[in-house]
Amino acid sequence: MDNWKVDFKATAVSAKLSGWAVLAFDQLYSQRLLNVLVDEHHYGAIWGGIPLISCDVFEHAYYHKDGPARAAYIDNFLKNLNWSRINDRFKKFVK
Ligand SMILES: [Fe+2]
């Protein structure tokens, strides 16, 4: 879990200026959970991937509160995940 968080945070921090960090289940190809960066709205998205967690890292998501401290915003995002709902989503959509 700690390794996953480090990887998810690195994924989110690496967005150029705007994008989404997504934990997705790659249903069509690898059958694995993957952290991916979807830069802007489309670069890097996984065809057929099932998003389980999406972190908005467009500047408008954090700049008004955290200024340029994107990493602090992502830490707070990770602390506030509702794992029960994420688990429900996994059970409902991942076959
Ligand atoms: Fe947004």
C-alpha cells in the first residue's frame, strides 16, 4: 500500500500543468491495476480501463487553496480517500 501511494503521488505530480492521476483496472490487456497519468484530458488514457480513483491535478483543483504546492494537495487527496466506496466500485465494475 505504501509503495502504491508513492507511485500514485509520483504519477500525479508528473502532470505537465493539467491532467488526471488515475488508478485504473486494465481490463482489456494486462488485467492489472495501474496508476496512469491522463495528461490534459486524453493523453495516456487506457482503452477499456476502469477508473477506480481519479485525482484531478488541473491547477484549478488545488491552486486556490494550496497555491503551487501540488504535492501537498495530492497528500491530502490520498489521506481522504474513501476506501469503502472504492472497494464497492471495484466489486461492481471489475469482472
Ligand atoms: Fe477539474
